[in-house]
Amino acid sequence: LLTKSEEDLRTMDLVPLNEVSLTPTSCFGRRGPLYLVACAVNQSSYDDLAQWKNSKQPRFSPGQKVMPPPFNDRCVAVAGRCGYACETGNPTELKRCRQDGYIPQHELVGKVHVQYNRTTPVFLFCYVLLFGFAVKTIMLCPGIFTPYKRCTYYSADLTEQFRYILVVGVTGGGDEGKGTMVRNLVGMVSGLPPSCRCRYIVCSNEEGHRMEMLDCWEKFC
């Protein structure tokens, strides 16, 4: 099994056919040691107008700050030169610089550590969401998880003396939607006494007078 290191995969060979003449309009750096890195990027990543249409700054500008090496997390190929700007000097006296004026490839590329969201804050956030969903599910379904408890001395004869029993559920406006209304209806219907000998009337008082709530009531009935 043949494997290649990151240095071999990301090495950029500079040949005369690939020479580029630069005519800068600003200074690349101060006088003294100078490190220049060439980075070949994926064209589709930077020519996609959908990613840059809302950007208030240009994609590339002189003096723009970039992340330090390793560069192989964003560059398809990378190479670097080192020397002195506006003065003469021996490249070997510079750190991370070879005698021929090239930056060693292992200084430019390296192992890229993959970042995951498996951190404690993310787990806590997910647990809070699951807990909130469980609480809301129990609130919307009161008659399913726990039966309605009645007094032990209840008798059906107690309802014979009434003409009717009226149960009213109020649904206010704002954040109370169809789910709240269905929860109220389930709770009121589940409160029907066993063997009731009078009329049992369920009334929903919708204070917002919303038509969608009326449709929900009609479908439930």
C-alpha cells in the first residue's frame, strides 16, 4: 500500500513556464526578512457569487490577515520563498528558510485536525431541547399519560339532580395556538363523569375569534 505525506501531496513546483510577474501598488512588508507564500485555491470556492454577494469587503485585499500554517486546509498546492526585502542577506540566517531561498515544505503543511461539535455546551443544549420537547408533549396530552382522577365517593346518582354540566376551556390570543386548544379539549372531554345522567357540555371560549381555531374545533367535534 503506497501512501503519500501531506508534504508530497501539497508541493508546488515552480518552473519557468509558471513564472508570474508582480507589479505591486503597495509594499508587501517592512524592510528586512520577508516570507512570501503562494497558495493555489479551488476556483469554485472563490468564484461562487452566492457566497460573496452579501459581503461588505472584497475577497482579497492588500495587507489582509490570514490564518497561520498549516496552509493545506485551504490550499490545493502551496510553496514559499524567503529572503530579505530592500537589503542583502544570507537566507540561512533566517528561521524556517533553506539556503536556496525556499521555505521548507513541512513548515507550510501539516496534519489538519478535524473539529467536531462534540463538546459539553453542545450536549447540554441538546439535552435542554429534548427535555423541553418531552415537557411540551406531556402538557399537550394530559388524558393519555395519566387518567383523570375522581373522588372515591363519586356516584352517578350525583349527576341526576343537574340539568347539565358545562365545562369551559379558554384559549387566549398570542402564543396560544391549535396545540393549546386541542390540549384543552382533550382535558375537558376526559373529565366526563362515568355513567353521567345529565348533559355534559364542552365549550371552548376562543378570545381571539380566529377562524383557524373554529376550523380546529369543527374537525375535533
